[in-house]
Amino acid sequence: MQLSLQQKNLHAWSGSVLVIGLLEGNLKTQLNEIEGAYVTTDLLRFFEKEDFSAKSGELIKLEFLNQSPSKIIFVGLGKSEELLLEDIREGAALASRASVGSEGTIGVFFPWEIFNPGIAAKVVAESIRLSIFEDLRYQKDPKPKKSPQCLDLIGLPEIVQEVLTEIDPICSGVELARQLVGAPPNDLTPTALAAKAVEIAQEFNLEHKILEKVDCEKEGMGAYLAVAKGSDLMPKFIHLIYRSKSPAKRRIAIVGKGLTFDSGGYNLKVGAAQIDMMKYDMGGSAAVIGAARALGELAPKDIEIHFIIAACENMINGSAVHPGDIVKASNGKTIEINNTDAEGRLTLADALIYACKLKPDSIVDLATLTGACVIALGEEIAGLWTNNDELGDDLKKASILTGEKLWRMPLQKSYKKGLKSMLADLKNTGPRAGGSITAALFLQEFLQPGIAWAHLDIAGTCWTDKDRGLNPAGATGYGVRTLVNWICDNFE
């Protein structure tokens, strides 16, 4: 989507669809203050008839023949004193969906001055683009919906232009993550995921390394390889590297869970587990590759970033890992596998050990790890566990700006006793109660002291069955924008 700023007033602007954001209150005064834009007695009567008072989530659409614009959409943003970035984001997404059916240019005029204009413009632009995303790759005769190809943000200062240059790289990263998560498991295999990572690396000047099974065996990655044993498909350990042209002042690692399909192994997923949806168990790796794509184009300064994914399938055959098996991770710790459906943490264990060997200042991992996190926080909020308050605060700040909600959860040390094994150093699952916490505590066992670490459980947020804000039904690309904002805002 082509993006531009327009200094013109609303009467001078021409395009297909005009969106005007209004605050709850005196609508006539607001319309008069924006140069009398389309305000008539009939319009105000129509608002009254339709009970439109500009409450958050309200929308009125007017359509015209042989006129530019052919649609005018008034969207309610709520009370000015209660206005949040989320209201701006939701209002823009609502208007964007209402514009479907029209081509050409959509113009947006919002009360930018209430927020930092640059932040508000970025929020609106991301919402407009991402809310009309469609993935039609697997249809024989796709018929994409008509939607605007250009976006004009009206009434913003020229200084905002620099902020808007980030929109295309970030949204492209989100869209890539959505495509990866949405792909069927017979298409997006571990090999295909690795190939896409290499393609991104080559396009955006990232270094890349793919460790084959034999390489992982040499590294002693017994936990990761145990999960892959039941699949006919070879595991692929993916490592991409971004190095800024300027000397790196910080080194970070981002680790993503990469189960391209998860049957649950011999603890087979049944009932409400929705085994057919386990293609999205690589949502963490999709966010990592999407962020790599965005950051490769944005080229942040003074930083070195490692993107790490232990990709494989969790399947069942005569070679598959048994419940009760004991495996050894690459740091020598032994793990009793009491549940083969708690496989993601096994792959992440060796991935985190590998990341620690790179001696980063901080590590962030993203994983569709536990159903317990979905029960605790629902489908709109991801869980955050961290051993470092500053890192946790920075990630929370980044998530607020993107609308990708995070809630910090406790690393309750006393719960570690639930992971105690009679035979091995630890079990891979603890009691049912506090399951997302014991999962995070398990991961923490594979870190080196002194490295700031955060774990994001995105099991509920990487997919939605209904349209939600800027996320159409399907894969959300959750995590890409938070990672990019965190890196670009904190390390430049």
C-alpha cells in the first residue's frame, strides 16, 4: 500500500474513500473546526436518526454516485479524556474494513493532536494496511476483495514522514509471519521454513546458517532431536544474523519455537486440543522470521541480532520418543519426558543453550507453549516471564505502542519442585496447576547466569477465529511489531 502525507484540507482532498474520526461530544462543532467538512443540517439529522454519537466503535458510512470521494466514513473514537491508542487503532481498522469494495485512495483525518502525531500516524497506517490483509495463496481461482491501494494521512506535519518510512517494512514482516502460520503443514515443512529463512537472509543482507541433523548431533542437542525422531522429515536448526554497519554496542538473540506440526506425539492431542490447528505451533518462529525481514530492511544501528529457530515436527512412528524416556540437552542436563505433548520446551531448551553460547546481552523467546496460558489470559493477551525488570518493562512499553498486549507473570521459584524427577535432573512438565509458570521455569534451567531473558507465551494470540481489530480471522503475526519496536526504540 502506497503511503503519503497530505497537507490539504478535507475539501481540497480527492480520492475514493474519506475517513473522518470524531470524538464523542459536540459533533457540529468538531466538523466546523475541520473547515466545515461536509457538515450540513441533513448530515447532523442523519447522525441523530442513526443514533451516532461518536462512541468508540460506532461507524457511519455514506456513499455517493459520480463524486470524489465516493464514500465518506465517520468513525467514533470515544471521549477525548478517555482516548487511548487502542481506540485510534480500532477505529482505523473498523474504517478500513468498511472501505472494502472501493479501490484507489483512502484518506484519513483523525484528531492527531491528542497524541504524539507520529505515534498516532503509525498506529493508523498499520491498522489500515493490516486489517484488510488476505491470504489467498491456496485457492484455485482467488478473487481478492477490492480495497484501496493508496493511503493519504491528512493534516499531519511533514516531520511525521520519517516515522512512516517504517510502516512498509514492519507490515511486510507481519504479513510474512501471517503467511507462514497460515500455511498448511504439508507445505510449510521444516525444510520449507529453513528455505524461507534463507530467502529472507539473502534478500535483506543477513548472514545465515542452517544446522542439519548431523550438526545438531555434534552439538549434543538431545532434547531437540528427541522431538524430531517421530517424523520422516529432517529437523532444521535455523540461525540468521543481522549485523549493523556501525560497531555493535549490544548483542541480542531472539528465539522462536518452530514446530511446523505438533501431533502431541504418543500423548496424542484429542478432544478440545484441535489437532488440525497444530500447524500454528510455529507461531514463535514465524514472528522471529517476520521480525528478521523487517529489521533487515530497517537496518537499526549499533546492534547485532541473532534469530534462532529449532524447526521440526512432533509426530508418531516406531522411532518416536516415548513417555518416560530420558534425554540429554546440550548443556548436559537430563530430562525425563513425562508428556510428549510438552515438546516445544524441549526444542527451546537446546535453542536457548545455543543462544547463550553467543554471549548476548539479552534473549527473548516466543512460543505457542501452553494451553494453560490461554486459560489464564485468553486469546488477546500473551504471557511474559522475565528474569530482568528492565527488559520486561521495555517489552511491555513496546507492546503498548503496537497493541500486542502482554501481561507479566511470576517466575515462582517454589513451583520448581513440580519439575523434580526421581531419575533425571528434571521432568518436562509439572502439575496441571500453574502449568504456564512451570513451563517458563523449565526454560530458565537452560540459561546461563547473567543474561537478561524474557519468555513470551503466545499460544492464545498467534491465531484468531474472528476478525479482531487489525487482525482479520486467521494468523495474526503476533510479536513482529513488538520485537521491532523494542529493538528500534531501545537500541538506537
